[in-house]
Amino acid sequence: MMNDRCNARVRCRRPARGAVAALFVLCLVATGAGASAETRELRFGPPSSEVDFRAYKLGVLPADGTFASFSGQLSYDPDDHARCHVKLHVDAASVTSDDPTTRTMVPGPDFLDVTRFPSLAYTGSCNASGLDGTLDMHGVSHPFALSVTWTRDGVVAEGRLVRADWGMTALPALGGHTIRIRVSIPLPAGHSTAKN
């Protein structure tokens, strides 16, 4: 007895097994491509991570220092580095440097003025070109963008700020106009899979 949909003029055909298998594979690939990796949460701080700076005496001579006390949190998608969020809190008085002048001057009233402004804070989000966020420092909140470099082992965010934008205008010749800020965070093994 013929199927209701089949008659003498129309020949019934079953889908080829290969076509069904190919369709199944395509569905799996499409589902996988649309899915995003689970967001990773990472808390960071010293000694494995670093927050360092470089001022430029007379605008050309580098004066390096680090902050010994800070804490932060990084959320990111290991498959898409344009998706991340970072929070950082720094104890401004924890400046350390091999240079005694930098060690004394940076926390002092002419620069960070840590007696009045004991901390720095940064909050930002990744995009295709780096990190956009806000830096709260010296009693001023101001936008601050950083470049971001991801490797299999860690992530480094770096930017240059103009001191005057945060109200630090004293001794421009001695302290220079710009300061390079760099934050280095190691990633646990297998936590970064996207390509730069």
C-alpha cells in the first residue's frame, strides 16, 4: 500500500544518510560558534601582580617606582579579550623606589599628597582597542584609557597620564608633565585562549 503522499506519478525519496549527518554537524557547529566562554573572575594583588609608574625628571630622565599595596579584580572572557572589566584600588602611600627623591617626592604634597588623598582607584572595561575607564586620583576623577596586551601567561595594561589633568601642577620641570602607569597581572594556566 502506497504512502498517502506518494502516488504512481511521484516517487517518494528518503533523505540520504550523508545529508542528515551533514545537517546535524552544521547545527552543532552553529550552536558552538554562538556560545561564549564562561566569564572568568580573578582577584589580584602583590607580590604576583605589579602596579608601577615612571615619571620623567626634566621631561626626559626616567624615575621608576611601584606601589607595594593594592588589590584588584579582573573579569574576562578567555575567548574574547574585548570583553573584560577591571577594578583596582591602590594605597597611595605605599610608593617604593630605588631613587630616594622619587620615594619622597611622589607621595608628598606636590604630587599624590597622600595625607589628603590616601588612595587611587580605577574602574574600566575592555573594548576592541584596549581599556576605557576612570581613574580617581588626587581628589579628581578623570577618564583614563590604557592599551592592553594579552599573552598566554598574563595581561599588561599601560597608559600615560598628564599630571595636570588630575590637579598635580607643582614642579612641572622637575617632575615632568606625563607619567606612565603599568599594571601587570599573571593569568592561571589555561585562562587565556584568545589570540592578540
